Amino acid sequence: ELKKIMGFPEDYVLIGTQADQKKFIGNAVEVTQARKNTEALCKVLKKLRLKKLKEIA
């Protein structure tokens, strides 16, 4: 159930003890949140790049 909540595919195999597996899942970033974080970071980087290009020009 924890894997499903965190967006892992149903066939994703975890190794280690049950405690190790829970720790791994607990340290994971949910897929949708990771995507949103990446998109936000890309927006900021694009703005910084445009600003830098304007300064050079």
C-alpha cells in the first residue's frame, strides 16, 4: 500500500528488511510532487538564463 501511495509501480521490487523497505519508501519523493518541483525549477532557470542573456546583449 505504501508503494502505491508514493507512486511506485505495482511490480516494483524492494529489497531488505521490512523496516528497510519502509525507510526507503519514506525517503522517496512522490512522483507528482517530483514533477512539480522539477517544472518549478526549470521555470526559474529559464528566467535566470533570459535575464543573463539580456545583460550580455
